[in-house]
Amino acid sequence: MEQVYANSNRELLSFLIILFFSQLYYFSFILERKQHENVHFFTYFCGRLFYNGSRVT
């Protein structure tokens, strides 16, 4: 009986670990996408600023 309990416990633990890592991967993916968007926005903003400044002078 104890052996069965230990096996189910281990399966649950491995399942939780897999779930945790998949969530971590998903979260890092979202974070990276947001970062890319910020970088694109930043370069776009700097480009616009530079373009407007060069057009004024």
C-alpha cells in the first residue's frame, strides 16, 4: 500500500514539475515578446525623433 502511495506521489511531483516548467517557459516567451515590442517601439521612437529633428534643421 505504501509503495503505491509513493508511486502516485512521485507521478504527481513530476507532473507538477512539468507544469511549472511549461508555465515558466510560457511566461518567459510572453516577457520576451513584450521586450521585443518595447525595443521596436524604442527604435521607432528614436527614428521618428531623429527624422523630425533632421527635418527641422
